[in-house]
Amino acid sequence: MTGGSGTAYVQSMTDDLTDCLTRLRADHGGDIRTGFMPTRLPAVKLFWSDHPIPRVPLVYDPGIAVIISGRKTGFLGDRSFVYDKGCYLAVGLPVCFDCETEATSEAPLIGLFLRSDRKVLHELASSLFETRGAAVSGPVTLGVEPLRLGGSMRDAVGRLARQLADDAEASLLAPTTVREIFFHALQDPHGRVLLAQTRPDRPEARIAALLQQIQTSQGKAPSIDKIAALSGMSAASFHRHFKAAFGTSPLQYLKQRRLMRAWNLLVDEKLSVTQTAQELGYASPAQFSRDFRSFFSVSPSQAGATGVAGFEKD
């Protein structure tokens, strides 16, 4: 399908997706202006904003973010990239970057985030090798890539949106559709960035696995030198590979994740500034407040008062 008819087909599908996701949002009373909302499938979240958001820090875990309407600009290291209607963002590693959102009440930002499963990606890559005789391998560059939705993948996203609106279809059909969407992503050479997390032979994959362990542990985070040693690399090699994959230094990355966690504690869990500082191991609320304001350009108390859950989290 080409020319005007192809454009009309894409617009019709976009309108259909928007209707489906608007109904999903209604499950939450339609009162959440900005943020991530759960769906009937734990691995899939709906995100929404009906107003523009200036450049702010954001964190994405590995997966796919599909934009149905609206527009985002990401800034990672010295690189910037746009993802908008008809695009998806393939994220192979847990990355922190600044993001600017263009949206209005008439043309809101609407999208779906599909969390990736390392085992599923590995199975898909292995099956592709068996059937096509060529290994699917990911690049060693930054672990995020904006891509255009192809026809087959767009069809699968449309089916997923409809399935998420029904309890039985969400339980029985949607998991297979999610797998299909990742299958299509792996067909794109740039979409193979998703495989970064499945390659234990690669230094960036070892680093990502260690970061996941740190983020899920309850104890005090180890030093950068300790993390480097655990990854089997020298400190110099660790810093070099980390910067290449994540676009920032290890110390800055861990600080970003810590402050993202602070935002969620303040906004979602309604902890006080003092409680949040203690939870994150800060020496004092004053030190925590200085770091928080420097990072987000608002004070912790102002963030808590907004009630806006704007960051992706597990």
C-alpha cells in the first residue's frame, strides 16, 4: 500500500489506537494528566500527558516505548533524538537521559511501554539464527535507538491495544502479541540494540546485570571500584565501557538513579523529605534537598506537592 492510500491507512490505525488507549486510560478515571499507568498485562504500561513538559531527567528500563501521538526529544550524552507518532524507542540497557515532551489536551502524548524479557529475546534471537542461518547481534553503541514502526509491527501494536481492553484477551492473547512485537523489532538492524542485555560476553551486558542487582538489593550500594571488580574489568576499562553504553559516567548514572528513586518515594509513596533522605542513605535532609533541586530544578517538597508520577520504574 503506497501513496495517499498508505497515509490514510496509517492515520486510520493511529486513530483506532488512540481510541483504544483512551479507553484504557478511562480505567484510571481519566484523572492522571501525566505519567505511567498499569494495564491488564504487567509487562505493558500506558503513558500519557495532556500538556507539554520541559526538559527533565527520565529513566527507561530495557524495552520498547511506542508513541501513538505526541512527540518526545531525548538527550543522552552529546546526542539528541526525536521519537514521535509512528515511532518506537528501542532500549537495550537501563539508561537515564533528559527528555522534552510536546503535547496538548487536543493532541496528547499517548504511548505504550513494553518491558523486555531477557529470556524471550534470547529465544527469539536463537530461533532467528536457526531459521535464517545468521546470528542476530546488537551494537556496542549507546543502548537506545529511535525507529519507525513497520507495517507488521504496527498491526501487532494495534492488536495489543485492543487486547489490553479485555480481561480474557489480555491474559490469553496479549503475551503472545508482545512477543511478536519484539520479534519484529529484532528484524530491524538498529532494533537489535535490544539484545545488549542478553549477551553476557559483552562488557555492557555484565555492567547492566550488576546495576540490576544493585537496584534490587536493600543494602548500601558498593563503590564504583567494587562494581568494576565484580564486572571483571579494571577501573579504567569499566569507566570506558560504561560511558560508551550509557552515555555518562558510572558515578553520575548511579546518582541519577538514586534521585529518580527519590522522586518516586516523594510522589508515589508520599514519604516526607526527611523519610526519603533516610531511605536513600543521605547524611542529612539538607544535603538531599540540595542534590534534588540541582537535578530536577524543583525542591523535594515542591515535587511531593505536585502529585505527578512522571518516571518509569519497575
